[in-house]
Amino acid sequence: MIASHRIAATTDLGERRLAGLALNPAAPDDVLLRLLADGPKVARMTLCEDRPLPDTVVEAVIAHQDRSVRGRFARNPHVDPARRVRLIDDPEWFVRALLADGPALPPHTTPAPLPDWAVLHMIRTYDDDILGGLSSRQVSTAFMWAALSHPDPKVRLMGIGWRGVPEDARQALLADPDDAVRKRARDRLRHEDPEWVERELPARSCHARTHLLLHGALGRKVVESVLTAPAAGDERAMIARNPTLPADVVALLSADPDAEVRRRVAGHSRLPQRWRRALGADPDPSVRERIAHRSDLARDERRTFATDPDPRVRLAASMDPTLTDAECAAIDYEVPLDDSFVPWTQPRVPGDPGALRHDALSGHPMRRRRAAGDRFLPSDLVERLATDDDLGVRVLLAQNHPEAPAALLLRSFLEYTGPGREHLLDRGDFPTAGLARYAGHEDPAVRALAGRDPRTPAKTVDRLTLDPDPRVRAAAARHPNLPPARSAQLLEDGELAHHAAANPALDPAVMRRLVASPAG
């Protein structure tokens, strides 16, 4: 939550209390309006960006003279986009820019899209410096997919920025009647031209060079320069996964002394279909031969990688999608148990349902993990993987699938202690009933769960406000069963005042007294 960082930077006790009050879900409208009108900046910003708002407050925010207030509301992820777009023609570029930029959310989180009419209005009326910040995460899938064929060339330009130049639209975009659209389409395809890559490849190690070595079409001269005179020590590993790597170089790198290089070759992606067609028709017979013999070479590589001395290489080899379950089981691979099981950035549209089902039913835990992280996994497979014997499968399902059972969310939180664990608590179906039983757990993150159970006894809540861990103390200070006398004490506590002020059981009379006092 943005508010936690904003409030943490505020040292004034009164301001911290009022910022916490701005988050209180039970605060009456008149209290919120008073905060908006007279509260300190930290309270106003917290109110406008970090919580849902009632209609009366929304109206006051939109009419507020402070552009920072309107700007924070413009990117509030808790407010319906239909309300936020009321600021679409705000006189301040700052507000319009924040509306286009959208809510500040983690990369794996997609906000509700803006209405299509609003996106179209932005494209047609906003200056380029603002429009450049229009996040594709705020655009509906239907609008994004239709943008490349929209009658307005400005929309087609934005569509290329969002989606690139997909195969099914390539011919039309390269022949577009608008000069700017044609140019942008050509520019987005430059990396598929080996001569352009060779010409533009920086000689020194930098982000641009890394990007081209990973994703650009590599000609023979560039490859040889990497093999004989690399600009950095890890460039052989960079090119190892490039789908345009010549077949003989793939074979060479498959025996590289660096296990990381071999691992990447073992996980070498298959050549994209559009490049396969282009290279298969190349006037150079050596290029055509490379494509024709690639599958034979891959079979030889698989046999080599399957017995590689490095377990990471064998694991990568076992993930080859062309292997049967029996061939995969014959490889002595090791499944990592210390991976990070975090939320994934999800695709807009589902992939191959057959491949997804095959992964979910596979005997290979890594393939099942891949399926578990896909939000389009069918319900019957969600039920199956929810009881999988692999921790990674269960946690990835809990982190990523909208139908993950509540019991799985809790189990995953209890069993997984790695990065991203806290995201499980943001899932709407995370259970609350029965969590009081964890009030004495040795793990403070688990003890804090007791603060989510509405039936946690007042005596327990009171005790937890003195817990040695700050997360537990904060959760207890917000609990509605906190005794009033203890609540009054915490409102004077430098650490917990804002949590106590956010407690929905706080007496409205106390709330009004807090906003009426200049010092909070």
C-alpha cells in the first residue's frame, strides 16, 4: 500500500493520526470531507489515492482546487475507472498525465480498464508527452486488439506501441496509408534484420547491446564476434537462447564448459514461426539448410543434455516440450525447492488449451508449476492441482488463479515463507474465520493473521498490541475488538497511532474530535 510508505515518512503524531483516519472504512462522510478540506497533505493524499470513496467525497475531490488532490484521485486503484475519467479533460496537464499513467500497482496486478471511449478520447486529444504514459494495462483487451485496424491512424500508432507488429497484422501495417504508421511498423521490426542488428550493435557492454544479443536476429559476423571477442564475459550465455542462433553454434555451445551456457541452450526456444518461414525461403542455401536440419540437431542435443553433469542443465533438458512423459522421466533431473513462487504477469488471452492441460497432467513438477501459474487453467484442473504434492504447484496456483480455493490460500501462506508470500493476503478469498488460533504462532507473519479474524477475543487483541513484531502490533491496533481504553492509548503512540485511527470500531465522536483539533 502506498499509504504505508507515505505515513512512515511523516514524523508528526497528529498528521499520522489523521492519515490513519483517512483510511478508516467506518469514517463518516463529514469526517472525510473535513480531512479533504483542512487536513494535512499526508492525510489528503492518503484519502484520495489509497481507499474507496463515497459519492459525496468523490464530488468534492473532483471540484478541489489542489491539483495534487485531483491527481491522486486520478490514479486511485480502489475507485471505479468510470469515476476517475471524470478528470479526463482536467485543465492541469499534471492531472491528465496521472490519469493516463494509471494506478501505481505491482507489475503482476492489472487495474480495471478505462472505458474504451475514454482511451479513444485520450489518444485523439492528449499531447504526445502525456499520451506516451498511457499504460496498456488500463486498456481493455477488446480495444487493444482492435487498435491495429482502427480507422484513426493515431490509434493504430498506439496499437503498435502496445502490441508490436503481430503476424496477422504485419502486411497491412507495413502497407498502411499513413506514413507514421508505416514507419513505426518498420521500426518495430528492425530487430529481425541481421544487417540492422550488426550495424546498430554497440561495441561496449550496455543495455542496448544486451537487448539485441538476446532478442535480435543474429548474423554470422555478430555471432563470431561474441564467440571470439565478447564485450562481456556472459555474452555466450546471452546468445544461447536467441532463436536465430545458427545450428552449428547451438551445437558448439551445447558442449560449452560453462554450465549456464549449456543450461540456456538446453532450454533453447524453438524458432518463431515467422522467422522460420522467412529463413526457410532465404536465398542463401546455407541458411535454408540450417533450418532444415535443426530438428535433427535438436535430437542430438537432447541426448547430450539429458546426461549433462550439471543438474540445472538436466532440468532444462527435461522441460523440452517435445519429450514424452517417459522420455522426461528417464532424465535424472532435480526440482528446485527454493524457487520464488510469486504472482506472474498474466497474458491477455488464453494460450493453447491442449498444451496447458498436458502440463497440468504431467508427471513433471516444473510443468505442473507452469500450468498452475496460468490464470486460464480450467476449473477441473484447479481442483486437481490444489492438492498437488509439490509446494511450488500449490503456491503458484494460489498466487495466480482467480478460483484458487480459500483453504489453499491459507495453506500456502502457512507453508511458503519465500518472496511474495504477502501477496496471498491480498487475494479476496483469503479466509478470516478461525485465524484467531494462530495468535500464539512462532512465525510473526502467521501471528498477524489473528488480526484478520473478526472473532479474535478482545483480550488476545490487547495482548498482540504488545507483540515484539511490528506487523503483529499493527494488525492488532486495527482490530475492531481492541478495547476502547487501549485504543485511546494507542492514539498517543508514535508507532501505532495511525493504525489505531484506522480502526473501524473507533467512536465517530473521537474521529470528529481528531479532525477538529489542529494537532489531530
